[in-house]
Amino acid sequence: MKKCANCGFESPDDAVSCPACGTDTFIGSSSAIGGQIISPEEQRFWERMTFRQFAVLIIRIQAVWFLFYAVDVATYLPTYLSRLRDIFSLAPAYAVVRHAFFWALFRLIWHLAGAVVCVRYADRIVSWLVRDLIPRPVPGVAREPKDPAP
């Protein structure tokens, strides 16, 4: 059985066109992942992706999470900015507002910096995370070269 790339209808292997929609583009059963039909281009993408590339992708997705938190914190800033005069007054009554404002500003900067680091240095982060998993050569011990296969 093969599935139609357009509507997902299952047709016999010898079908030339889809009986449901009439298109002639089919996807083999191996192209269905989790019951979902994916395009041949996406299938080739997932077949070629290495684990390292996947790890870099996950770290860059973490940057989106950091940006989500930055936007969340930024929604609080207009409340503080409406009381800007109170924040910068030295009156002890406004110490709590001043403290909350500066912590919100710090969290906003921290999350934005985390997003930039995750996007810019994802390759280095992956290398740093796996550096202890890679066996290191013992000093003073020469490695024997492997014989090439005949």
C-alpha cells in the first residue's frame, strides 16, 4: 500500500493515480512518521541529519524559550515605567517598587543574553557538553596505526 502525498488516501501499490483526489504523487509507507505523511524533501532532511546537528537544533530551540521568558518579563515593565519618578526617588516607601523594577530589568537582560548565547554558540555548547565523553589518548602510549583493509 502507498499513501497519496496530497490527501493521504491509501492506494494499492500498482495504482497510477489516487482514487480519491486524482493526483499521481505517492509516498511509500516508510515516509509516514507517527501516522503523519511527510514530503520527500523532509524525509531526506531527517535521513541526513546527524546527532550533532540535532543537538545544535535543540539548543537553538532553547533560545526560543529564553525569548518567551524575556517577552513575559517585558510585559511587567510598562507598569514600572508608569511609576518611573517613584522608582528613582530615594524615599524608603518606594524601595520595594525599585527592587522589583531592577529585578525585572535584570531578568529581561539575562533571558535575552541567554537567547543570544544559545543561537550564537550552539556548536561550542554541544562540544563542551560532550568533551568528557570522548576518550583521550594516554600520554606516552603510542597508538598503533590500523592496517588498511585489503
